[in-house]
Amino acid sequence: MAPTGSPSAADKARSPLKLKKGSLVKVDRHAYLADASRAASDPDPPDYLFLGPGELLQMKPDAALIRWRLPVPDVWLPVDVLSLYE
């Protein structure tokens, strides 16, 4: 059992990010590659995903449309792999 003062890893995974249209984000490499189906479809994802920033254009409950500041297509990504760009 985790101490009451610090949230467990499971609590952090369930807590939603404060994402909204216009937020700057990047992709968490570990979370992205942890999903076997994603790793199988793109075994060597481009670095710009992990470096950011990408701008959040649209939100759905489980996915977000991201536009990168590069000449690449906008892409829908699961919200659980996104982190705020700092």
C-alpha cells in the first residue's frame, strides 16, 4: 500500500492530464513502446514524436489529434501516451 502522501503508479496512470485544445504535448516514449501493437506497426517511430512540441487540435475521450511543427501529417494518438510539453 502506498503512503497517503504520494500517489501510486496506478493512481498516476488513472489521473487525467489537463489537456485541452491548443495544449503543447509530446509522446511518452516508454508508454508508446509499451503497447505491443503500436511497436509492431511502427518499430522505429520518428524522434519528433518524443521531442515535441505538438499542438493538440481535437480531443476525444481516448484520443487526441496532434499537429507537429514539421511538414508531416496530423496524427491521432491515444491520450494515455501523451504528456504536456515543458
